[in-house]
Amino acid sequence: MTIATNTEALNASALSTRAIHAGQEPDPTTGAVVTPIYMTSTFKQDGVGGLRNGYDYSRSINPTRNSFDAQLAAVEGAKYALSFASGLAAIDV
């Protein structure tokens, strides 16, 4: 188990450690150890209504935002965090 997925160890870590390691898992396809910035607007779907790994349109969610949300939650000591493409989107939540 890595520090990024071990929530108890991560929560006990210093702020700088949480900021660096939270949400950082090696990419299973490329082996990249730092989450890349995904510039993709849409993702391949497995069929009508069948999302691949939960992604459909990049403005709603993408791997980069998932990583950022995990990092933000760890830094704030929260279980979850949400980020939005614009300030107006946050109003609807």
C-alpha cells in the first residue's frame, strides 16, 4: 500500500507530505508517477450510458481533477473535496 492510498498514514503526515503525495498514483497504462494534465474534452464510452472509468466529458470530471480533489481533501484534512470549472458551477452544489 502506498502513502497515497493509505489514508491513516497520509492524515498523520505533515502538510507538505500530504500536498505532494495525496492523489498521486502511478498511471497503470504509462507508468507516469505524476498525474498529467488531461487536455481531452471527451472520453471513449463503452456504450450508450456506459462510462469508461467514470469519465465522459472533461468539464464535468477527468483524471486530473480527481487527483486535484484528492490532494485538496488531504491538505484540508477532509474525506472529500470538489473542484469546479467555474465559480458559477460551485453555486449549484
